[in-house]
Amino acid sequence: MDRISLDRREWLYRFIVYLAGFFLFWEWLRPLEQITDTESVTIFIVYAAFCFFLSFLQLPWYLSIPLKSVGLAFILDGLFMPQRFFSKSWFGYFFEHMQYNVQVMLDYQWWEMTPLFRSLLFLLLLWLMSYLLYYWFVVSKRINFFVILTFIYLTVLDTFTVYDGKVAIIRAFLISLLVMGLSSFIKELDRESIQLKGKRAYQAWLLPLLVLVFSSTVIGYAAPKQTPQWPDPVPFIKSAANNVGGSGDKVQKVGYGMNDSKLGGSFVQDDTPVFQAAAQDKHYWRIETKDTYTGKGWVNSDDANVKEFSSQSELPVDTFSLENVKTEERTATIALRDNATFSKVVYPYGIQKVTQSDATSFEVNLKTGVIQPFNNGKSIQLGEYKVEYNNPSYSFQQLREASGEDPQYIEQSYKQLPDSLPERVVNLSEEIVAEEDNRYDKARAIEQYFSNNGFDYDTQDVAVPGEKEDYVAQFLFDTQQGYCDNFSSSMVVMLRAVGIPARWAKGFTGGEEIDSITKDDTDYNVYEVTSGNAHSWVEVYFPNVGWVPFEPTKGFGNHTDFYLEETEEEDDSEVQQNLEEKLNEQQPEKPEINQEDLNPGSSSNAGKSVFSRVTFWIGMGVLAVISVVLYIYRYHWLMYIYKRRFQRDPNKENYEAAYHFLLKALDDKSGMTRTSGQTLREFSKEIDRHFQSNEMGILTHHYERLLYRNDTENQPWDKVTELWENLIKKALS
């Protein structure tokens, strides 16, 4: 068979087999959205299809590598890059990320890798898999290994995670049986030198295969099945893991994350310092809010209002009315550590101005409250900066008497609930507030509900909602244990269910006081805030007052100041006493999970898997490195494989494969390509002249005897193998 001009049958065979390989690989990508915090999986699937297509075309490396690289850069730009595509600032932003992540890897802080870098590694893995599957499915026609790996992968996910792999296993079975049957059919034709003529001949051979595949699938799906004969292995594995010092439930690492679309799962504690703050009082350190509850987590609606302000301007992050709320002017100094994985400004309520020499401007999202610093149009991370703010104090009487209609934009954005929200959540919320007659007492009733009804703060055994389960409903009625995300999300949803505008806020709690200093005749407390202080809480809207923080998480105190006016009735003293007791609770502050910055991975819902995110991304990185090394040295290890195969079974098929491998090595490594119309004998003479030997002529002579005479008897195979190996080594050198 001429290796230059593939006939139509061979081309069609390659296309069908490689397409089947892509669909099998697709089954590896489908579960990522459920078992990890990875979003936009469709983009990665499209890039994988692009790489598979280029690999099938077998373009020269100087075309395929640039094309795949541009596609990779285009995806990273669309997902992460705020700068103009391929501009100077774009490359600067990219190389800054590379420098940071390389240092993170050198420090073995794998979980600190940024989403951009993790996505880059994942895209490179897709690139390498397109080549690897082309070799397995098309070149070597050895598809069984990947088929087995696919079934192992799907069954493990189906057993140990929330991913339902029933349909995926059926699809994989159908594809695998078809491609294995087709592969065996083609190899049998080649081995026996059978020439089929006309479509009817192919139909006579292929129709039985198709009937067998589809009938097996239908019968297997429809036939009655026994119940499981073995006990569930998951509890045993978890128990074994705990006995050796690990825990299968600790699958995420605590810290501030940006992706909250899929909440749930356990996490491990992390007391790595993030920043220090010098302030007169302990505060919530706010970063952002989110307005849309999806049933699984939180996202922001698309109507963001981002404006740019100079570094000397007052920042319009107005969470309350300065006219109607009692405030006191304060300043605080915040010093971010180098290991902080976010560049957003951390600030207290009532922020007015941020001062820092490196920042020339700030972008403020007026809806979410995110403040992003810039230096000459380039996003930066602030080191040490000063914050000027008006510290608010809220009157109990004013909050109880707050009345009037909510603004239209408040109604539209902060009373949203998904259509899938179970009715029992609404019924419970209405039951809790039934005896209250004002917005504040209704909010307090829901806030206190969690402390008085058997809910537990837990980070070790936290459930993840299934595909058809609601995150809040699962917490309220099924598990009743979780951490801040569970408590805060539930309170926001319950408030909205009774018509009260509320939103989900996140950032850090006050931290631990470690020192005190005096500056400009003012005493400051120095607080150290760690990843373990990452937290989420609730903000409730009151007409003519604004947004007021509430703290539903059991064991946590509200850092907000409230006061009783002198005109308050005496019976309000009990309310004040109860509130002060709550504020004085000083149990360890345990924050929300990191939903994005620890994966693929990523984005975080990784509690769905027995394997931790760290292990997942380390394994992916190691696989990528191994794949690169294998690709670079592919001719060396492939030479060993072909040699061993031929020595074990010196038949026509193995010798033909080894000879074609030699031709490809000569083409790729020595630039000696057989031209169209050139016979093998003519080409072998050209090779021998180049290397000043007669090895290629001898190998070609034996190849022709096998090809045309099928003569395998009395051949000096040991000598032939030695000549073949020597010639490949010359080509590689």
C-alpha cells in the first residue's frame, strides 16, 4: 500500500476511527462542569475539536503549531484578558501571570495557581491528547487501551461522585463497539489481502456489524438487571482514608474565590496570612456582592455598571444613606501579602477614598461593589494602601420604622428567585416571619432561625446538591449542616421569598488582633487576616437607609454597629442585650471555600469528587509534562516498541508497520521524503547514497518479498532488525 497516496477506503477508515476517538474523549470532558468548578466547558470542547481536526489533516508542524497556539491565545483572551488582543499590555499581563505561577510551582503551592494558568495547562493537555489519540487510533490502530481507560474513568466518576454516568457509559459502549469492529474488519482485510469491490461487498460485511452493535446496545439497556451484589465501596474507602491520616471529605481549600456558581462540598482549613489591617475597630472587609441565585450558587446579572475614577476621586460605593445613617470618619491601612491571589480592593463599609502611589485609577462596579486598581490602564495588585471611610452605626428604631416602596432597580435585581425553587422554602420563610410586622424584625427572625433549630456549623461533611436538587433546600430540610455559604445563601433566599430585597456579600471577617499602634495621635489595632477568614454574609435593603449587614452563620458575630436611641421603649433593652451577646461570640471564624482559585479545574464544587482539587491539578500538570516529553522523544520510544513487537512476532504486518515507521522517521528527522511516483527501490538507493551504506536497499528488498510474496520463511530477521535500528538511529542523529 502506498504511504503517500491513501486510497478512499483508507481515508474514510481513518476519519471514522479518529472521529470515534474524539467522541470518546468528549466523554472525558462532559463531567467537568459537575465534578469541578470548571465553567465554559463548551469552549474547551470546541478547542479540542479544532486540535483534533488539525491533527487529522497532518499539517506540517510549522503550520499546525502556530494555528493551535493562536486558538489557545484567543480562548485565554476571551476568558481572562482585559487588554486588547496581542497588544503590549496583553503580553505584559500574560507574562506576569506566567512569572507568578512558575514561582508558585517552585514553592510547591499548587493550589495558588491562577485560573488563567490552570486553563493554559488544560488547553495544552487538549492539544497533546489530539496528537496522542491520532497515534493510537490511526497510526498504530491500537484503540483498546483508550477504550478501557474511558470505561474506568466513567465508572469511577459514576461511583464516587454526583455525576450520573449511565447514559455516558451507553454512549461509550456504542462508539467503542463500532470502532473496534471497524478496526478489526480493516485489519483483517489487510492481513488476508482481501480486495472488496463495490458498495455491496462492503455492505455485506458492515451491515452485520451495525446490527450486532445496535442490537447489543438495545438489549443491554432494556433487559432486566439484578440489584447490586456488592456493598457500596465509598464508605469503606472513606474509612480507610481516615485511618491513614487523610480524609476523603477534605477536598477543597479555604480562601477567597471568585466563582460561586456551584457551592457545596467540604474543605480544608488554611491559616495563610492574606493581609494586615490597622483600624480602630474590627470590620467586615468587603470585596463584592452577587445578586442572582441559580439554585446551585451565585452569579451576577449582566447589567453591570462599571465606571473609571482617578486615584484622587471619591469612590461611589454607596451601601447606605449618608444623610440618614449616623457615621464617624475613620481611616485604615491595609497591607496585602505577596501571596494574595486577587487584585481587588478590600475595604470596610462606608469607603470614600483609596490612596496608593502605584494606582493611577480605579474601576468601580457600581452594582457589585468590586473596586479594581489600575496603573496606566494595566490591572495591578495593591501592596499597602490607605482607606478613608465613614463607619456606619444603625438605629434599631430607624430600621424598624423604615417604610416606603423599594426603588425599581432594587425590586428587579434583589428579589429574584429561580423558578425551580421548591415551594417548601417559601412556606418555611412565611411561617418564620408570620408574627413580625416590620422588615427588620422579619430579617432578625430568619437570622435567628438557624441558631434555634438544630443547624450545625461544619466544614468536614458538607453535601453537594445533585443535578435536580436546590442548594438552599438541601441545607434547610436535608442536611442542616454547613458553613457560611450555606447559612448566608439560605437567609438571602428566604428573605426574597417573603418579598424583602437582599443580596449575598463576600470578603473577609475582621481577623485576629495581633498588635496595637499609635499614629497621628490615634490608636489603631492591627489585625491579621488569613485565608481562614474568608467569609460570606447577608445584606438587607431598608428604604431611606440602604444596605445593612446581617450574620446568620452559627458561631459568628456581626461586625456592624447598632444602637438604641434615647426615645426607645424600655423593653428594647432585652433586644439590645441579645444582640450584644451575639456580637460578643468569639468562636473561630471559618470561611467559605475557595470556588475558583483551586481547581480546571477547574472552577468550587470539587467536593463532589473523592479526589481533591490539588491532586487533580497536580496530576494534570504531571500528565502534561509527561506528554510533552513523550512527544519530543517519540521516535526513540516508538523505535523500541516496533522493535520488540517485531522480535516477538516477525510477521508481515509488524514488518510493514516498522518499515513505514522508518519512512516517517526519515521524512521528519532527515527531511528525506519519498516523492509521488517514486518507487521504493529508487527511494532506497537515494537513502543509501545519503548515508553511504546499503542498509535501506536490504530492508526494502525484504519488504518487497513480504509484500508481494508473503515470504516469511528463512529470513534473517535478527540481521534485518539490526539494520532497521541502525538506520533509524542515523535518521534521528
